[in-house]
Amino acid sequence: MRIRMVLYITLINMISIILPAYNEEAILKENTLKVFDFCKENIKDNWSIVISDNGSTDDTPNIARQLAGGFQQIKYLRTQNQGKGYAVIEAWQNYPSDIYVFMDADLSTNLKSLPELIERVKNGCDVALGSRFAHNSQVSRSLKRKIFSLGLRVILKILFKLKVKDAPCGFKAVNQAVVDSILPRIQNKTWFFDTEMLILSQRAGFKINEIPVIWQEMYRPSRINSFDVIKDYLKNIYRLYAAK
């Protein structure tokens, strides 16, 4: 008697990979196509790439529209200039999916980690994120940013008992349950947005996993005032701690 072995593969209906972008004309086309080619070769589920334009004033909108017009799996969303978090949230609300991935448009995190990030959520994790402090991570970054990340890690652990090691790493995936439950409660729409999401997700009992990543800091002229970012973080940390 022959025994027939059947392999069942569960496919997710849709994975949205969100690239928040602000004035990224120099890198947007090349990096979006890198993500497209990688997903085409390595992601077996249904997927799309959403370029969520955070009110860019350079040629980013035209480049994004051309990409969306040339590839069915690339979408373009124009949002107001209200911060990275706002761009991600608008994409969540406009493109319903089973799993949402968001990553920095400069692709500081190597795409080799993307399949594992998605698999963690597919296999029952609610939030998955890259961690530059995880064992086996390979990281190249400035001393200033290392100090900021370590300081933030200590503060979040003391005040919120946050278990993750690298809350600000811009490489995360969440499921629809987290979006439905946490999205209405997130107040910050700028740089603290995803750290607030992690704090609220842990408070709500969602399962959070970190994975090691290969991370290369992209050395290019910064459009961000470091003092403003730190001030934004401290203000929002105080707000969340006071609301405990």
C-alpha cells in the first residue's frame, strides 16, 4: 500500500511592505526595485510594496508614481508631511493586509532578514522586529547612535519593563490584530511612533519577538535635528509613563 504524503503550505492573503519616504529622490527607485526583486525571489505569499510619501517636496512623488504605474505590486500613497509614523499609519489604513512590514527607505537593514521577520508573524508572533543588539547581528553604525540606542534601551526597561532590546530599529512587522487594537491608541505620529506601538503592544499582552539583523548605517546628509528627536522621545516617554 502506498502512502501519499501531502505537504500543506499556508499562504497569507496579503503582506504589505511599507516604505515611508520623505525627499528620497536619490535612492527611491533603486531601493524600491531592490525590495521588489528580493520579494519576487524569496517571498512566496501574496505581497505588495507601498511607498508612503510623507509630503515630499523633491521628485519623490513622480518617481513613486512611475514605479506604481510600471509594477502591479507597487503602490503609491501621498500623505501630509506629519512624520514617519503618520506615513506608516496612513498606509495601514489604506491597504488592509494580514501582515504589515515597514522598513526605512534607505534599506539600512539587509533584506536577508525579511523572510524570517515575516515567518515570525506567520507562526504566531504578533510583532516582530529587527534588533541590532541580538546575538548574531552584524552592525556598523556611529558611536553617537549607539549611545542613543543604549540609553533609550535602559530608560524603556526601567520605566516600562520593555523586554525588547532595540525599540527604535526601523525594521518591523505586525499582524492585523495589533493594527486593530493598538492603532487607535497611538498618539505619536513621528519618530517615537513605533516605540509607542511596542510599549502599548506589550501592555496589551501581544507576543513580541526580535530577530538578528545585518545593519549598515547609511552615511548621508541628515535632514533630522538630533536634539529634536531626543526631545520628542523624552516628551513621549514621560507622557506614556504618566499614563500608566
